[in-house]
Amino acid sequence: MSGFDLLVVGDANPDVLVWGAPETPPAGQAETLVDGGTLALGGSAAIMAHGAAVLGLSTALAAMVGRDAAGDFVLDTLTAAGVDISGCVRHESLPTALTVCLNRPDGDRAILTAPGCLPAFGPEHVPAVRTRHVHAASYFLQPRLAAGLPEVLGRFRRAGASTSLDTNDDPAGTWRLAPGLLAACDFVLPNEAEALALAGALTGEPVSGGLPAALSVLAADGAVPVVKRGGEGAVALFDGAAVSARGPRVTPVDTVGAGDGFDAGFLAGRLASGDFAEALAWGCACGALSTRATGGTGGQPTAAEARPVAAQVQVTPWMSE
Ligand SMILES: Nc1ncnc2c1ncn2[C@@H]1O[C@H](COP(=O)(O)OP(=O)(O)OP(=O)(O)O)[C@@H](O)[C@H]1O
Ligand SMILES: [Mg+2]
């Protein structure tokens, strides 16, 4: 592999999406019929890489899957979208990770993840390719990679690449980042709950000033925090100024992967224009469009589809409510 726009480092697995399951499915070997179910590409890194490729970026993924049908599905789906998978490795004995999403009518969901081989994925598996940007995803699901991530991102930076991190959720609830990690990131891309939790772990106490305070904490080492807020769009702290980006609110069909679609759009906008407001507009456009179909990748837009929506996104100074 050589000369990519984007290298994505992180998790890849099938998502089994289920609609209409009861809050607690009855046991006793009872068969419960539900409204719908779909198999889709999952894993924040894989969904993000797929979205970037659909937008036209030359994209490589570094991830670990098992030697199983789930791994075949993941790699075949990525290849079909044009993602370079030559940096993906297959674990000899551990299975590919697997996620089951129980989607609720209100848009919320319960997420069950079997990590499989994800804990075995480490910094030594990240290929030294030439790339303009490196994005790392699902930090807390990959503890071996996490420990070495500051060094990995630092190495790419010294070679001239920019860097970003989307931690996603921390199932253990510690939210602790490796020392030096944020200093190795140009952008950190959490959602609002994640931003508050990460800032709380960094300061050692719950942040009392809400999201504005969390933005300042996350920005302390030089990374630009960009916080995703669902239908409210995103807010960021750039050059000391808080900005809000808001596009047309959509009624989602399925919000799985909206955050990863946002990340892909944000970086596509950034790499195409070098402009931060443009990056935010593309992030909001691609996040919103990704909700128009089921699964993380079903609604991902092409650049031609995203451009007119990005043009409708308002980027303004942010006064917190
Ligand atoms: N209903 C909506 N209307 C308009 N835009 C939306 C809507 N839902 C999501 N978006 C866009 O998608 C972005 C990402 O969505 P969200 O805030 O849900 O991310 P997330 O919590 O990281 O999601 P994920 O579960 O994929 O990690 C938002 O910042 C917003 O720009
Ligand atoms: Mg997210």
C-alpha cells in the first residue's frame, strides 16, 4: 500500500441489526418474532473507511478479523466499496468481533458486542503506509492498540500526516486515554456524552461547566475537539472560538453509524479544502445522510449527493444554551 488519502485504524465486524425486539426477550427457548433484521458492515473504523471510500477518498483500513465467515463478509464488503484491505490481518484462532444492535422505535439502541479478536490487535499490525491522514476509531475496544496509539499517530505525524481520534463508547466506563494521545491528534471527534466523560476522566472530576468546559479540557493539548450532537449537528472549539454547525434536521430511518459517517465527511471536507468550516459542513451533511437507510453504510452518500446538503449547513459562533 502506498500514497493514500486516508488510513483508518480500528475495529471491523458484522452488525446484526434487529428492530422491534421486546425490552427483555423471553427465555425458555421461546421464539420471539421481531419486525426486522439486517446484516450490515459494522465497527466504527470499518463504517468510517467505507464512507470515506464512497465519498471518493483513496482509503485503506488497518484492522484485525478472524479466519471465519464473519471476517470474509467484512473484507468482501470493504473491498466492494473500494477500500484497500491489504493492511488488514486475520487472527489464526480468535473469531471476528460481532455486534448485535437492538434498535428501538425512538432511535435509541442497545448494543451487544463480542470483541473476538479485537483485544489482540496491536500497534505492530498498523502498516507503515504513506497517507495524508490517519484516523483511529473505537479506542476502548482495543486495549493493546490503545496503549501504543500515541506512538503510532506520532510516527505518522512525523511523516507529514494529520491525525484524528473517535474514541466511541467506553464499555468499562473509565474513559482514560493514554498519556500523550490527545497531543498526537489534530482532531478528536466524540459525541456529547463521550466528550463529557473523556473530559471528566482527564480532570479527575465531573466537568461542572457542561459542554463548553469539556471542549476546553479536550483542546488543552492542541487537538481540535469536534463534538457530534445528533439532530443538533456539531460544535467545535477551533482557534479558541466555539462554533456550531447545523444542517437541515432529518427524520432518521436508522442512526447506526451516523457518527462514523460524520467523521468520514469531516475528513473528506478537510482534505479537499483545508478549511475547517467546510469540514464541519461535510461532516454534518454525511452524518445526516447516513441516517436515511438501515445499517452504518446503507445511506452513506457520494460526494455529489453530499455537496448540496453541505451547502445548506450553517456554521456560526456557538453560544451554549
Ligand atoms: N436527525 C438528524 N438530523 C440531522 N443530522 C443528524 C441527525 N442525526 C445525526 N445527524 C448528523 O450526524 C452526526 C453524527 O450523529 P450522532 O451525534 O448520533 O453521532 P454518534 O453519537 O457518534 O453516533 P454513532 O452511534 O454512530 O457513534 C451529527 O453530528 C449530525 O451532524
Ligand atoms: Mg460515535
